[in-house]
Amino acid sequence: MLVIVGLVVVFGSIILVYTMHHGQLAVLVQVNEFLIIGGAGLGAMIVANPMSVVIGPMANAIEAKIASEHAYMMCIRTALLSFSRGDSPMTSVEFARRNIEPVD
């Protein structure tokens, strides 16, 4: 919810100030303008926050994705190994299901 409010405030202020200075809004719908505004916002965020705040969420998201993919591959591996040993498909699925680690 706060993200939506923040985006409305950012875009609203950009449009309001630009029209206050008699600018044409069609000029803002260009790649160069988006790069200027986005780059200024990203630069301000990097300068205003420590690197742990900037890089931390990205690192956590990447780590969670890798852990999720690893758990998925281990589940498939367990099912295939069980099936290759000669267990029935139902038993293989059960072995794979029990191999999934609970989320903390």
C-alpha cells in the first residue's frame, strides 16, 4: 500500500511541478526523461542509505530464490532415486514429499 502511495506522490509531484513551469507533458514520455528522473531517484537512494540497506534486500531475495530452487531439485532427486530403486510411484512421491524441509 505504501508503495502505491509513494508512486502516486512521486509521479504527481513531477507532473505538478512540470506543468507549473509551463512544460509540455508530452516531453516527459521519452526514454531520456525516464532515465534522468529514475537515475536521480536511484542516486538519491544510494547516497541517503548505507549499503546494507541498498544491497541487503536484493541479496536476501537472491538467497531465497536459490534456496527454493535447491529444495525443489532435492525433492525431484529424491523422487527419481526412489523410483529408480524400484519403489512404486506413490511411494516415491511420498519419499520426495517427506524430504521437503519445513519453512521457519
